[in-house]
Amino acid sequence: MAFIIENNNGRRSIRLNTDDIINIVREYQNITYGSYDYYEIRKKLDNFDLFLPEDII
């Protein structure tokens, strides 16, 4: 689960664990399967929303 870390400057950081990273890579591979052109990949990714569950610490 992604953790949002608040700091004193008002900017937040998001800490990802190994499972989060693997899930992001898996989704990327599923979305872009069969695409070899940079612009085709960008077009597919532009039409996809990726959401991470969060836990505020």
C-alpha cells in the first residue's frame, strides 16, 4: 500500500513498497502489450488512469 508522507514544507512524498512497484509495472506491461512505437505507448497511457490505495502516516 502506498504511504503518503507529509512534510513541513507542504509537499507530500509517496512511499511505495515492492508490491506497489510490481503492480505498476504489471499494469504498464498489460496496457502497452503489442505496442513498440513510443507515440503509440504514450497514447495508450494517456487514456489510462492508475490509482494506488493510500495510507497516511
